[in-house]
Amino acid sequence: MSIMSFVSCEKSNTSSDFNYKVDAFADLEILRYKVPDFENLTLQQKEYIYYLSQAALCGCDILFDQNNVHNLRIRRTLEAIYEHYEGNRNDDDFRSFVVYLKRVWFSNGIHHHYSMDKFQPNFTKEYFVELLKNVNDEYLPLADGETKESLLVEILPVMFDKEIDSCRVNLNSAHDVIATSANNYYQGVSQTEVEQFYGALKAEGGDKPVSFGLNSTLVKKDGKLVEDIWRIGGKYSKAIEKIVYWLEKAKSVAENDQQKDVIAKLVAYYKTGDLKTFDDYSIAWVKDSLSRIDFVNGFIETYGDPLGLKASWESIVNFKNLQATKRTQIISENAQWFENNSPIDDRFRKEKVKGVSAKVITVAILGGDCYPATPIGINLPNSNWIRAEHGSKSVTIENITDAYDKAAQGNGFLDEFVDSKEDLDLIERFGAITDNLHTDLHECLGHGSGKLLPGVDPDALKSYGATIEETRADLFGLYYMADKKMLELGLLPDKDAYKAQYYKYMMNGLMTQLVRINIGDDIQESHMRNRQLIAKWVFEKGSAEKVVELQKRDEKTYLVVNDYEKLHNLFGQLLAEIQRVKSEGDFEGAKFLVENYAVKIDIDLHKEIKARYEKLHIAPYKGFVNPRYELELNKNGEIQDVKVRYDETFEQQMMRYSKEYSFL
Ligand code: ZN
């Protein structure tokens, strides 16, 4: 599971000549992150990271194809035009064309990475056909005997017709969520068929079930459902072979035998596609908590599948931030105390919290579904029984949150939306520290807390599952943020610090996160749904006592928190209810909470917030370019050093990746 950042807020001082801002277009801003301390690693560690970072870039095409069956062909066509166009690159149409290509790069396909809706080109179909006419066939992704015309027949409707493949992940349970989702995880099958197919496998799965369906496309062949497995010799083989090549290189310079064992198991899984081997790998991976360097590489998160079965490909390579990790160690050492004192029913409590290992990390490279938009915290593995039996690893990614903060300096956001000097002051002082702490609590304890009642299907909440799980983890963090234990443990410096987080969370959930949604649309994305669910629920339950209010001044709506202690209690009450829903697998309960609180938007408020935000000219979504790693060789061709460079633009990086790492 992963957590994405809020819309970033303004921070004060700290100047630096490092250029965090790279590019901005549509509703997106591209930033750059630093990799502090990389140069202080040993040569062997640097080499290890180098090979892992190569492996991290080799799977990018997999994700494009997973997101939509036409994505790769569209991207390659756009790239061919981009590279070989000889006309005026400064006219409005061509600029619009480049923006469209950048959006495709950013979203790993033709659907918005967050709203899941297909975005429309800002140029005409005729213009596009004209562009294509002027590109030599040899540069286009044409199969043998194929012509431009047949390419156009395939991609034009997908690019320009609003109705075709309009939503990548449809969570609206009123429809067949499989048939109405434009992802490429299922071909020609209905939701009922998918549920029956995997329901039968699960029934036989025993008490340590593998993650059925995780690494395959489910297709209908001759009337029968079969899984097309993603492995060497199977689907996506060419990309997976390259990933394995670099993983093997990495294994030869790993820090210790444990890492070598982890890589060996991962490679065996990539070769066989056997999900039992994937579980063995996950267990070995979760046990390695002491190595300095760590990585994720594989089919991991299931947000891209409305039923939460199929995993998108992602990779992240990182090393421990030793100083900041002291903070998360304190949290994990006290994990049992947190579990025992959480405001949930005893039946849902874990008697013994197993091995929560938490660390603060510095990311060295992002790939697949972690790139360019990236999480700021991750908790893995996702398998419920492995988490229960072997624990989980949880990370907070501090060089990414740091880049968000630095890039947001002086953007005017807080001044626009917070009108009380006191609240502003609290956020200035404690906003950053409580943001990081909330991520720690969410990932390290929240996702790992509580338990399912015996016999409850972990997927019982279906398309509401992801939202409920994120809600649970967020509430766990919110609830404890205000506990005096935070001061006792030295995690917060002041008894009022938590108020900064409460204020920001409520403001975001009730108002400012809406800047990311088009007027008239519902909220789709799980993390956004979870934030609104929490904010609206406590707003409503506290309304009689005016715990939280929305007040209007000069035509502008502001959040006012009248009673922080009562707000703390309400978070606790909702946590108890959400945990019950999860533990009992109460589908109707989940549906009620999500549909009533998490999806719908007050249109007048929405318009107001968007208008105020637009005046600030801040992009609501952000992503990152990676640094570039360069081997320094001596006369004999031996590696002397690995240098990290921060010198690419977004376009340069994307075109380079497409040339060097495109294998499908
Ligand atoms: Zn999460």
C-alpha cells in the first residue's frame, strides 16, 4: 500500500541553489529530487544501486500496456512525431501536441494518473493526421505489412472519441466495474466471471492463500477463462528478461547474503510466474530490515484494478536515512502499545503485533507506477497473511517530501486558504514535522494494525476495499497525533503541534483537494475518497456541537476548528467503525460510508475553491524526473565511482528512457 502527498503547502525560509522545478504543463508540475548522502556510500553500495536502478527502468513499458492496450502504440507514434517533425515547433497546435505527449508520459498512458479519466488532446484530429503524414514510416510503430492508415484506424478513436475507453479504473459499483474500466488487465470478461473465477481459486486457497490473479491478464480463449502470466517466456517476457539481467548484476555486488537471497527468489519468481515463489520472496524481503540499501521491483500495488486483484509494475530503489530513521524506530518499538490503546473493539485488535519495521529512506530512482508521480510512504507486502505472520516494512520517503516542500515555498497557497493568524502560525511551525509523522504512523502502524475476524475474505469490500483501508491507516495516524504519548516519546515538540495536522487535513479533505477534480465530476481515486470520507464524516457528526465549521467571509469559505479535542474524539469514533467494517468484511457498511461521504462534491464550494486556486497558478499534481547515474571507469575499464547527475529536462529524460529502456 502506498500514500500519496497532499497538495503541497507553503513553507518558510531554507534557501538553496538546487533547482527543484523542472517543468509545468496542464495540471502538472515536474520537480527534481536530491539524493543526499549518495556520495558517502561505499563504491560497492553505489554499484549495487546503479544496477538496481537499471532494473527499475526496464519495466516502464509494462505499465503502459497494463494501463491500456493502445498506450504503447500511441506513445511511440507521438514520440516519432515529436522527434521528426520539421515544421514550426512554436505554433500553438504543435505546443498543444507536445503538452499532450507530456501528459501521456506523465500518466503512463492516455488516462489522467489520478482522476483515471481519459484526457482530451487540445488539437484537432485533422491536425494530428497531418502531423503523422509527414513522418517517415520507418519511425512509426508499424508491424510488418501495416500502414499509417491502419495505425490511424486503431489510435484515432482512442485518442479523440470521448466515449471510448473513457475511464481507466471505474469504481462505481452500479456498473460492471470490469467492463467499464479501460485498463488492460481483463480481456473480454465480465465482473461476474472474474469474481467467479477467482472466488473458486480462493475457496481452495487455504489459510495462506497466494495473491490470486496478481501477475496475469485474464482472457477468454475459446469460451474459457485463462490467465496469461507475466513472466519470462510469457507475457511481457522481453522487459522482464532485461529486469532479471540487471537484478543478476546487482546480486553480484549485494551488501550481504540476505539481499542475495531476496534477489534470487525474485528472479525465480520472474522466471516462473509462480505466486507461491512470490510469497517466499516477500517473506525474505520483509525479514531484511537491517541492510542499508533496499528496493521494490515487481507487480505490487492493485489500485489500477477496480477489483484490487491485478498489480501494476513498479520499482523504487532506496537507502536508509540513518538520522531520520531514529524517529520511526521509536514508533515501531512501541507498536504494541499503539495497538493495545487504539479506540477499536477488542475483537478486532491484534494480540501480538509482528515485526513492524519502519525506516525513513532516501530514494535513488523511481520506476513504473512510482514514476513520475510517486508515493511519499510505502508499506509492504500487501498479502494479509504474510503481514499477520511475518510483519511488514514501512517507509517514509523524506527526500521526496523535502522536494515538495522546497518547491512550494512562497506559492501563496496557505495565505489564500487559511485566514486565522493562529492557524497559519501553527502550520508554519509544525506543518512539516506533523506531515512526516502522519506518514510514519499511517504506513508503519496504521496499515499493520487490527485484524480480520476468522473466515473473513480480505477482498470482501471489493471496489470499496482500497478506500476503506486508506481511511483506516489515515485515521490511525490522526487519532494518535494528538495523544500525549507523542510528546512522551519525543516525536512532537509541543502539545499543540497536532493541531497543525488536524487543520490541514480537514481543510484538504473538505475543500482544497477538490482543486484536482473537474467541476461536475465525482471523486474516484482511493486516497482522495478516503480524505473526504474522514473530513465529511467528522464534520457531520460534530455539526451539532460546531466542532468544525465552514465560515464565509468576503465570498470566501474558510475552515474553522472550534474544538480540537472533540475532533480528536471523532477521529477515534470513526476509526472504530472503519475497523469494524474491515474486520467483519461488511460490504454494505463500506458502501454506505464511501457512497455517502467520499464521492459526491458540493458544486458551489467546488467552483469557489477552483477559482481561488487558479489565481495562484499552482499545479495541483506533481511528479519527478529521476537523477541520472553515470559509471566512472578507469583505463582498465573498472568502475571507479558512480556519479549522480541532475541535468535532464522532463522531455530529455522521457525520450532517453523510451530509447534505452523500451522492450515491448
Ligand atoms: Zn496507505
